[in-house]
Amino acid sequence: MSKQQPPVDGYCEQCGFNYDTGDLQGTVTLLIRQSADCSMALTKAAAGPDPDVVRLRPEPEVWSAIEYACHVRDVLEVQRHRIAQCLAEDRPVYAPMDRTGRVKQRKYEDQDPMEVAAELVRFAKEFGAAARVLRPHELGKLGLYNYPVRAPRTLGWIIRHTAHEIQHHRHDIIEILAQVEPPIVPKPTVDEDAEEEVRTPDLEPSQEA
């Protein structure tokens, strides 16, 4: 979890994603698996002793686990639509996602974590299905992308960038929950016989003279 803007090319030191390695199928498989990790982390936390822990922000300006999970879900949905737009149009111009505005507009903090977790997995599978069938010439098609700067990007880059978003925010979700979840400390067990021995001294006289 970091306020530093992650890179959109090359190697990300924060989460370990590398735009320059891995084939399409492997990248999509990784994306689906890590989306499931995000879903499971959210579900486990929401089913714990304090369900609202998923709504806690570790710092005022850092999103909560539910907010990051909603963002990941929406990224998967938006990017799937962008794949379809790129295939249908010549040099498409992608509308901005407005990632910061969505947090309040869609009330991320109030959403049901179980529903978000299920949607996250479903959208990851739908994105994966759309990405897996892309052919080499389609992966090279260009569109005008707005984040972090307005620049032409290939469809292949969009696939990798989406995978980076998931890996990066999986790291964020797990790290945030580790900070805000209450520690579960097991009650110490007491060996009653050992305790009795400690409390009851040997009152018999010593046999040694």
C-alpha cells in the first residue's frame, strides 16, 4: 500500500509486476487467480469477528479494503468494455474511468462485501474470456488511453495494465487488512496438574540426613 503512483510500463517495485514478461495466456491466468485472492481476502475479513473491518481506512487518504475491492471490480468491467470498443472502432478514444469520483458516486464504503467479492470473480472471468481469444493483430490495435497521461496504447498493453492493477491492489487489500484487522489471540491453556504442583509444596520431611 503506497500513495506513490505505480508505473505503467516496465517493472513495478511495489508489487513485483513486470510489463515486459509473460505471454497473454499466462497474464490472464494470473489476473483471474489474483482476482480470486482479492475476493477471498475480502470475504474472510467480512466473515470475521468485526465485519466492518473491511470499511476501515488505515489512513484518511488511503482507501479501505472494500474501496479497493470495488475499484478492482470496476476496473475489470471497464477494461472488458474497452476491449470490445477497440475491436469495434478504428483508433478508439476511451472515456476516463474517473476512479476517484466513483468512490463517492457509487458509495464504495457502503457496498456489501460478499456481493463485491462475487462480482469481482465474475468480472475477472468475463474479462479473461474476452482477452484470451484476442489474436496478435488485434493485440496491436491502438486506442487513446487517458491514464496516467493521454497517450496511444495497444490492446496488448491494456491486458497487461489490467493485470498490473489487480496484482497491485491485491497487495494493497492484503496489507490494509493486516493493519486494521483485530488480532486474534488464542486463550492460553493451563495444565491444571502442573499448576497444582506449583501451588502445593512437598510437605514431607526430606529423607536425606
